[in-house]
Amino acid sequence: MTRVLLAAWCVLMLAPSLTGAQGRTTAQRAAPLEPFRPRFHFTPERNWMNDPNGMVYYEGEWHLFYQYNPFGDKWGHMSWGHAVSRDLVHWEQLPLALAESDGVMIFSGSAVVDWRNTSGFARDGKPPLVALYTGHRDGHQDQRIAYSNDRGRTWSKGGVVLDLNKADFRDPKVFWHAPSSRWVMTVALSPEYKVQFYTSPDLKRWTRSGEFGPAGSRRGIWECPDLFPVQVEGGGTRWVLIVNLNPGAPAGGSGTQYFVGDFDGQRFVPEGEVAQPLWADYGADFYAGVSWSDVPAADGRRVWLGWMSNWSYAQEVPTSPWRSAMSVARTLTLRRTPAGLRLVQRPVAELERLRRGVPRTFAGGTFTQASAWLAAQRDLPMLLDVEMTFAGVSAAAPFALQLTTGPAESLALSIDPANRRIALDRTRSGRVAFHKDFPGVHTAPIRIANGEIQLRLLIDAASLELFAQQGETVMTEIFFPTGDSRALSLSATGTTPRVQQIRIHGLDSAR
């Protein structure tokens, strides 16, 4: 108890985010010399952060709540931090939204706009924001409700709404199902590899309607489910069920799997094979991916983001006074492939507003010419948005792209067309010795059609997000360079593809 009180005193003395942080961006409050602090990804001003929670759009603001420890830079005292954005790029950190109290931590959950006031929480004719979250105390988890009548700035807790008397029953994601005029909740029975579905007329009384699982990967516990309709490129919609998993992901540790199918308001029915998992991201650092609710129909996008870290080493990464960042916001669609429908992710278009000046452009030529052109690009900006297109890619034409950040320090991306694989090597990417699971080579499948490969790389101070084949294959990786430079290079042995185009955009900081 003494340690908790001391920690609380320290936070009150040192962390303005808990008191008067409204109206100022995180950038304005960030320390000037934080070499690993992202410049266009959200990070808290200080302390520990993990899963995104309560993501909802209301009155021009994209709300991002998140698992947060107000008292330190490691997991504990889980509460909901809060940030808002008007463009999904620039974020304003707000005071704590839902705080741990009476020994009950505020675990993951969701938020919705109760437009019809089914809950009865409305005031002055305006709909409330309603949050459903997991209350956690040792050996017990239940689902609880809270509401806000001031655009999410303050919240009132409303107590328990669903309790199965279980130790692992968590992470409710709630949405309005218009065809059945009911609220739907997805919630995880974590060690049982199941997602349960509940319906409600008012967000308070919940009736079980069905469940899904076991299926896909069962090498770790299931967490943070999400269920939503997604547009299929070329026409139509399907439902996607997200199930986050820890450990057991392709790159080790935590990751995000998904299932495609149909939902009738009560049950999810997958299509195709469900024994083998489909992965949203093959990098080591994308977890707890969850989508925004109440995005206006005029916008029409399904937008999500994830926690840009990994439970294997998240508490040991060499950052201070903060730990963890979120990925960039991404739009979701489904694409028809010979193997079935696959999730496609692209950075939100708003991110392109950070592009500055005229991009450095290679208009096309041989691989050798492109390599020489890249070698001549001195003093690349630290923040980059890089687009590359290769043609004539054959099984006999493996090649590699290298991001150099300092002497003997680089991230290496290699393309193996014969095995249809991409590999990302961060073993020499800077500071890697802080945890045995951090250095490594991670791989992802890539579908090659008509001998063409398209790559887009978003490079921040200490992260790389790769979107290959227009977002069909995605890899997210953090790294901690000790150098302060940026250079790109191409290399190959044997037959080489043609380089159709390279565009290098420098990016402004969002801070």
C-alpha cells in the first residue's frame, strides 16, 4: 500500500496528463530529446500503455481510449487513458477517463453512441456515450457499464451488467445490429478458445445468443474480439471476426487472427477452412487490433488500429518516460483471392497530409539503375513514406531492400519469390539485447500476380509498417536505432526484376 501511495504522489507531481492536460497535444508536452518517441504514431506522454479500447466516433472526434497505468511504466493498475483526434493523425491526450477503484481494474472494452437512448442515460436531448468494459479483480472478471454526457470527458460508472463467475471472461466489443434492432456483444472466454455473443435491448440486460470456437490458432489465450461487416473489393460485404491471441503468433508472442463469414444478429458462421488461422499482421508488433464504432455512413470506412508492441518484451523496451505506441490508423476491406477472401489494410488517407514537398522519384528502369539512384539519395528524412513497384518478378529473382540507420545498423527486407515469402530481419537494427525474444527474422506470405510486387513502407523514429501488394500482406515492427541517419539500398543476386517506380516522401511530424 505504501508503494502505491508513493507512486500516486509521484504521478500527481510529475504527470500533468492526469490533471490539466486538456487543450495541449502530446507533442507540446513531450520531452525534446526522446530518440525513440514516434512522431506520427500516438504515444502517451508518460507511463505504460497497451490495448486500444472504447474506440468511437462522435461529433467530429475520433476517440481512442487505451489500457493505461497512471503510476508507472510497466503493466499494472489498469485504467482507461484517453485521446482524441479530428483527423486520425494528430492526437490530443486528455485526462484519465476510467480509473481503477476499490480493487477493480478497468480492463479492455468498447464504447458506442446510444443514439436511441436505449440505456436511458441521455441528458438534455443528446445521446450518451456508453462504455462496456471488463472489471478485473484477482480471480474474477465481469462486464460493466459506464456512460458520459459530455463528449467522453467525464464518465459515470453504472455497475455490473454481465457476470458468469469466471476468472477469464473479458474484452466486450459492442455494436448496434440494425436488422434485429438489438445491441450485440462479443466477449472472449480466453483459455477456452471461444467467443460468445450476447444481445441486449438497452445495453444493460444481456442474453446469450451463440458462441464461436475453438478454431484457428489455439497456441495462446484468446482476447479482444471484434465483429464487423467489411466491404469486399468489387462488391458485396462479409463479416469479419477478429480474435487476438497471446502467445502463438507467427512472429512469436502476441498477434491478431481473423475469420470471414456471416452474422445473422445472433451467431457467426465462418466460410471456408477455420482450422488454420488467417493473420492480420505477420510482424511482431501488432496486437489487440480493434475498430472504431459509429463512423458516419458518409465516411463509409471500417477503420482500426492496434497496439504496436508485443507481450513478450513490451515491459522491457528501452523507452522512457513512456512505454508503447499505437499503429497508424488503417482502413479495412476484403479481397477475393484464389485461396478465398483475405483482409486488406491500408493507412488512412489522412496520413498523406504529412507528406512534405515534392517526393524523390525514380521513374523506372533496370534494377541496377534503381540501386544506383537510391545510393545517390543522401540525407533522407527521418520520417518516410516509401512506395516501390517491381515488375518481372520471377522465382529466380530474389532481392532485398535495406534501411540503414547507422554504422553496421540496419533493417533488412528480403523478397523470396520462389517461396512467395517476405522476411524482415531486425537482428542488427540497433538496441536489441534488452530481451532475448526481440532480435529475429520474421516472415510473411506474399501473393505474386503477373510478376508484380508493390511495397509501401511507413518509417517513424522507431517503427516500420510494411504494406505489400496494396495491403494484402502487412508487417509491423518496432526497432531502436542508435544512429541518426536514414538510407535505403537495393541488392540482388542473379536475375533481377525491373523497377517500375520508387517514390520517397518525407513526412512532417504530427507532434
